[in-house]
Amino acid sequence: MPRAIYFTVTLRFESLLAISATYMSNCITHKKCYLSKEIAEDVLIETRTAFDYAPGMGPVSVYLCDECGYYHLTSKGPMNEKLNQYLSEGKIQRQKEANRWLDKFKKR
């Protein structure tokens, strides 16, 4: 039975979502829990835009956990279709560039 999770949503460039959460659920995997597949996919994409991963590293998909009933990110298995689409269309790279410019403006 899923436990309550409190979260806030902040809109970012190109309607990607950055989800910051306070987790009340304690999954035995010690991974962050997401209420739905859609939220987990949005976090997956936002994570890929926020961090630079070496090829073959970092989260590539989401899955429904048998232990807690929530969704988690994973670096194993086939790449998520939505993430693959964003990568092939160059949206991830454009968002990274936008984030770099935002960081430059914040430092001034």
C-alpha cells in the first residue's frame, strides 16, 4: 500500500518538470519514490538535463517497484521512450545549454 508523499512542482523551460520532494515513504531500495510513471519520466528527463553523465551511465528508465508500489529511476534496462525521443530531437542538449546560461546570469 503506497504511503503519502508530499511534493512541489516547479515549471522549467519547455514544460519539463523539476520535482523536489519530501519523502515519507521508506522503500527498502533507498531510492526516491514517485507517485506516477508520468512524474518519474519528467524527473528522469530533468535529471538528464541537470547533470552530465558519461556515455552508458546515469538513469535511463523508470520502473514500478514491487516493494513499495511507487516508481523509481534506474540505470538498467532499455532506454525510456520519452527520454529517447527527447535525446534524438536534441531537446535535452538545448535544455542543458539553457541551464548553463541561467547559471551564468545567476552568478552576476
